[in-house]
Amino acid sequence: MRTHHYDLAIVGAGFAGLNCARVAARRGLRVLVVERKSEPGQRIHTTGLLVKEAAERWEIPATLTRRVRGVRLHSPALAALDLEAAGYYFLATDTPALMRWLAREAARAGAHLRFGRPYRGARRTGDGFELVDGGERARDLVGADGPHSAVAAEFGLGRNTEFLLGVEAEYEGIGDIDPDRLYCFLDGRLARGYIGWVVPGYGGIAQVGLACRRPSRPDLPAFEARLASQFDWSRARRIGRRGGLIPVGGPVAPFATHGVVLVGDAAGLVSPLSAGGIHTALDSGFAAAQAIADHRLEGAQAPMHTLARARPRFAAKKLLRTLFDHGVPDAAFDAALRTRAFTALARSVYFHHRGLKTPEGWRDLAQTLLRGRT
């Protein structure tokens, strides 16, 4: 049997894996992607909401998205606070179609995609790796295989240990939803450690979801009952349901070893506070592809050293995650919702270009607090 040789083998065809494949192939590397699902976009476990930065950087096709301009944040008592920022938006997506587009883009760049191909392991060879069951050989290996990464386990890399458990249902026919608002619900009982949400999704579909910190389990029927006073459910029809784990412990360590790199959820590159991971998945796939190509084609230092300097730390968000996990009383959220300080903090969390990771975000927060004193 003929042995196929590649520069890079990628395990997992999610956002991180497909973007890594597309970028690496464009750089001229021979790329193989193996994915256990039989086709791209199958059994999606994410709401698929994109922030403005991701949509602009990766030029997501407008035909696969619809814009949501702002956030409506509800306290446990269901008081509402509307948040927005000039020029900012979120994108609800046709997520299965978006995954199929990413797969086509990777294949068009020259990557070889093997769907319906579970990862059975890889053994080191003299100059790289050989995939078990397929016999393909690759010089480098990327683990883009989700929060319980088999690649991480096999090569002794860091593992995700802290998770949210989320569940979401898709509905047709829910009335009274403002199409320009992402609805977020604070509730210390039903959504301990996170939030509930209603997203006016792509194609007239509403996505209703809830997540909480493990070991708690989300009670979606109870959350939907709470929403009875907020929306018209008389014509609502459930058309889908999904759930899954979301890593929120921050970046894993070590994230790489000789010839092996973790990206996306496998690397813990999910915001510990917001649990947003699509943006960082796309970015980490891109960064890994560039670092591997620079190493193999240009003689740059090993990717594990290059990537270590550029990894997000999430320091402020990890601190806020710790506070959130300890439980904020519902009464405190109800009291804080209308304060200037809470509004400034919420805007900094939701609108990334003014977020806590930027000097502008902290300056905006400080100015808002100072205005509140005068």
C-alpha cells in the first residue's frame, strides 16, 4: 500500500482545524485533515454567534449571516438593560452552512479533507508521525479535536478540567423577539456560573439556550417557563436541540510539544467569562498554520516557542470567572443592573473592541465611573 506523505496532519474539522488547514495549504504545505463526522457542519454543538472582529477578519460570506446590533441584558427579576456600541454588531449564522463553506475554502486551497475518519492515534517516526489505521505520515500534528482532545491525552499535553454544560433548542414561530437584540438572562439558580440566552438566529430561527457551571445541570424547560412572560410562545415549534461542554478554565499547559500543537477548544482558548470560542478558534488555527509554515519553509524557530508568546492569557476574564463561580446573589444583580458601573462593565465585556483586554476598555470603564461621582 502506498504511503501518503504530508507536511501537516490536523485532527478535527471545526473552526480551528479548518482555518488552520486553509492557511497552511495557502502557504504551500501539504495538509491532511481527519474528522470523525461524516460531513462538515454535522451535529453542531455551538450557537454559532460571531463577533464583529471575527466576521471582518475572516471575511465571512454575508449570505450566511444576519446582524444583531445590540444586547438586552435581563436581571434575575427580569428588569432589562439595553446595551450597544456605535459600529459594533454580532452575527447570527447558518452554522452548518458556514462550516461547509470553511471546508470548501480549505479544500480549494489544497488541503485534503477526510470526513468519516476517526482519529485512532499517531506514532512518532524518525521525521514526524504516522497515523494509526491510515498509515499517512506527517511532519507536524495539530490537535483541533475539541475540549476532550485525544491528541492532548496521547502526547501528554494539558487537558481542560473546568467546563460549562450548555443546552440549546431551536424554535420556529416565537413572537415578540426584537431581531436586533441578543437576549441574555442572569439567573443564579438556573444559570449558575453563566447565563441563559435567546438569539434571533439566521433564517427566522430563534435559539434558546442555557448553560451552567458543572457539576450543575441546565434545566431548559424551567428556563423556557421563565421566558413565558417575555415572548409569545403560542406558535412556537421546536425543530432542533443540542448540547455540549464548554471549557472555561483558560489556556491549557503545556499546549505543545515537539511537532505537536493544540488549537481552539483543545487548547482551552475559550473566553473564561463569556465562553466565546469561535473567534479564538479561528485565530489560533491561523497562528498555528503560520508558525508551522514559517518553521518548515523559512527555518524559523519551532512553533511551540513562537505561539507561546502570542497566546491570549485571559487574566481579567479568569478573575471575573472566579467571582462568577462563587455565586453572585440574584439580589445583587437586580440592584446593580441600573448602576453606571455595572453598565460600563457589561459594555466592556460584550463589545470586544472596547473590552477589558484593551487600554481603551479600561479607560472607558474608568471614565464612566468618574462621571458617576459627579
